Amino acid sequence: TENDGASETDSSIKGDLLALLGAILFGCYSVLLKRLVPDEESVNMPMFFGFLGVINGVACIPLLLLFHYTGLETFDPVPLKVLAFLSLNGLLGTVLSDLLWARAVVLTSPLTVNVGMSLTIPLSFLADSLNPQSKQPNMNWQYLLGAGLVLCSFVGVNAQTVEEAAEAESRRASMEGGDMEGETLEVSMVAL
């Protein structure tokens, strides 16, 4: 029994570390996507995610087979009905959401999009509380405080992004205005 508690703690720490690693890798992926794809016309997003899926499939299937045959993770056959629902969920819940996410990263910034994604937690909690058929969640003050902080961070990040966009537009307009003055000066010098 004491050994079970230590095992659970060890598993919890491993799970936390894997979640942290996943968050770090996802952050790197978001920033690299924004850096390598400066605008939405420069890449065909459906084809990008199609190739990403093919590469992951080719790279991961041997790992899955290795895990299965070594006994590290065994896999059972999936019933056809479950496979159909998983495919539908994959198309709507993964492909469509990833396309929208990638477009949002290209149009705004990785920070804005990922902070916006964190709004799914309080919004799903709100949806559960409004759904009469689901078990009513325990809405205590800590949850409300956390949801409020997430909402405030999203508003703050968006306000900063709007200010930065306005400053960039102002700089671009002043640079174009400066180029126009230089061209006018060149034309007047040539006329003399």
C-alpha cells in the first residue's frame, strides 16, 4: 500500500513532465509556424497538414508496432463503429480545428492564439454548467478567479497586439511617406 502511493506519485511526476514537454514543443511549433509562414498565401495549409499527417503516420507506425510487440503498450482491434466515430472526430475535431488554429497563428501571433485556446477550459466549464443533462460542476471561488485571470490575460494580450499592429502600421505609413518625399525631391532635382 505504501509502495502503491510512491508508484502513483512517480507516475504523476512523469505525467507532469511529459505534459510540460508537450507544452514546450507545442510552443516551439507555434512560433516556428509563424516565423516560417509569414502570410497565409505563402503555404497551402490543407496540404501542409496532409504532409504532416503522412510524415507522422510513416514515422509513428513503426514505433507503435515496436511498443506492441515488446509489450510496452498492447493494442486491441477497434470495432468498426468506434473507428467511424474516431474518423469523424479526427476530421472535425482535429483537422478543421488545426486548420483554423494555423490560420489564426498566421493572421495574429502564436501568443494570442494559444492564450485564446486556454479559454476553452473556462468555456467548457460554463457549457457543462448550462447543460441540464450533464453533472453540474463544482463552481467554487478558485475556479471563478482562475477563469477571470484567463479572460483578463486574453484581453490584455489582444490589447497589446492591437497597439503593436497600430504602431507597425504607423511606421509603415511614415516610411512610405518618406519614400514619397525622396521621390519628389529627386524629380525636382532632375527638373532643375
